[in-house]
Amino acid sequence: MSFDSVYEITTPFDEVKKQHMVEWFSGDSLNSRWNNFGSGTAVIQDAVDGGLLLTSPTNGAEGIDFSPADATKKRPFSQSGSVMIAVTQMTQAQYSVQYGNLRSNHHTEAGTRAGWTTAGQTNGNSGDNKIRLVSSGTATIDVDTTIASANIHDLHVYKLELSSGTASLSIDGALSGTGFASGSSNPTSQLMPCLISATAEGTISGGAKTKVLYCEAYNT
């Protein structure tokens, strides 16, 4: 018997399955369910375990979500009962940041979200070399996880879980809770997954780079 996702491993066979998306970033091009935005590039790499490479412009951001336009955005996941799992690596060593979140808004409009922020070394800011659970939902969450700053640019497994009124994040051990953070806040409407690579401060020659191998989202 084989499994295609964490959801299948952790959900009993006799439980009714709900809305579920699994993406292994491979093949010739980005799956048509995704829209890429920003002035950088989103390219499936021709390399062993290359995945999707998000490269920002020298000063700005590049990301993917389900939303080609505000009027046609697709948001199939619940703000009070859903999970997003992603395997990513922020490869730029300095002045970069990567975001993963479930959010309500098209990238050109205001909205609410919950997710994580992975920040590299900048100029002595409080967020340097940290992974944070963040939310701009019913309240603001900004909680550091317990991961060592020396490992900030390694490949990590992120698991975001939204339940009734609570958002939680675990790093590198979604089933055991390693690197766990939580807070009492949720977005205020239905959601879609989003992944972004961006410059955090000033200009980066060649842009900020984030590798994405896997993304999964499902309702609980």
C-alpha cells in the first residue's frame, strides 16, 4: 500500500475525506491551479530534488497562490479547520525572507492570513534568523518558534494548523510538534495557500531564492 500525502497517513481510512490538495513540484511547468505573481520568476528546476524555485527581483517579491484575479480567486480551505504543509528551503543567505500562509486575499487586495515567516540575517532586526508564526486575522500573532538560528537556511517541513480560534505551527516534526508555536487568532474568511520569496532589506543581486519541494492543504 502506498501513500501520496501526510493527510492520507494521518487520517483514518473510515473517516470521510474533505477538500484536499497535494502538489509535488515537478514536471515541465507549474501546475495550472497555481498563479505566479510578482516581477521575479517561478520555475520548475531540471535537477534532482530541484522542485520549484521562486526567485524574487533584486528588490521585491515573487510568489504563487490560487488567484489569477481578485474576481476569480479560489479559496477552498476553512479558516477554522484546515492544515497546510510545505517543504521549503530559503537558499539566499542574507537580506531575504520567505512566507508560507493560508490567506483570504488576492495579492493586490487587503485580507487576512495565518502562516509563517522565515527571515535571514538583516541589519540586527529582531526578526533576524528566526521562523515565526504570524497572523493578521481576528488578532495579530507574532510568535517565534524554537528552531536554532544556525539552521534557518536548511530544508524544513512546515505544518500550519487552524482550528476554532487558534493557529499553530510546527517545524521539522509535524507529527511530534518540534518547533511548536501557537496563538489565538484566525483569518476571518475562507482561504487559499500562498508561498512567497522576497527581499527583506535593500537589494539582493540575483534576487531572494526559495526552493519548494512539496505543498499540501486540506480541511479537517
